[in-house]
Amino acid sequence: MKEIQYFEDWQVDQEQKFEGEYELTRDEVIEIGRRWDPQPWHTDEQAAKETLFGGLVAASAHLFAITSWFGTRMPTEPAVLAALGFDELRLYLPARVGDRLRATARCVSKRASRSKPDRGIIVSRMELINQDDEIVLSMNTTFLVLRRPQ
């Protein structure tokens, strides 16, 4: 069982690495593209070659889902009650078939809840990084986190 990470355990500027990596497959890029963002650069290998991407790339919704998947692969078990928001989502580079993605997060800020003394609010900056150490996506996530029980 993983150690529980309460509000008090988060430190501003502390970086966390997530376990494992995620490899983008051709079939998954096409499947998710067809369902959620049916653009030729997500759904049609031949047509994608003629776009500015020069080949298939993952949809932004796909990359956002992968960041959620990484959120379940922390070395600790965060005492998160809910995600409150996602801000400043940026896409820096296309993610391509065969890319191996990993994730890191850094605590940007934290504050105790003013209305509920048993919880606090954490803002974490997450980055999705490819095998060449290039940032593909970044975003800030605001979480509601339990405080350590007394």
C-alpha cells in the first residue's frame, strides 16, 4: 500500500515524477481521433502526411486523458478529494505515433481552505514529456486535498 500524501506533505516547488511511461500507438491515435476530434491529422495516415504535421499526431483530448492516467501513477497516494480546475493548458509539440511519454508535476502553491479546516487547495503544474526530453503539454491543476487527521 502506498503512503498517503496529505495537504501538509506537499511542499511548494517540490517536483514529483510519475511511475512508468505511455507509448502512443497508431491504432489508439486513430481511434481516439475518430471519436473525439475527427481531423485528418488524427484519423487518416495518408492524409496526415499532407498536413503541416507531416503524419499522424495525437488529439489534445487524448493527451489530456494521458495526463489523467499519469495522475493515478504517483509514488504516493494523494489524499485528493476532487480536481477543482485545469488552467493554462499549453500544447508545445505534437505527440506522434511511437512517442514514449512520461510526466512530472511541481507544486506551484498551496493554501488551507478558509471554509473547511479539514482540507486545503493545491495547485500543481504538470508536464507531459516525450522521449527526447521535450515538453509536449503542460497545465496547472487545482486540487482539493485532505489535511492530515488530528
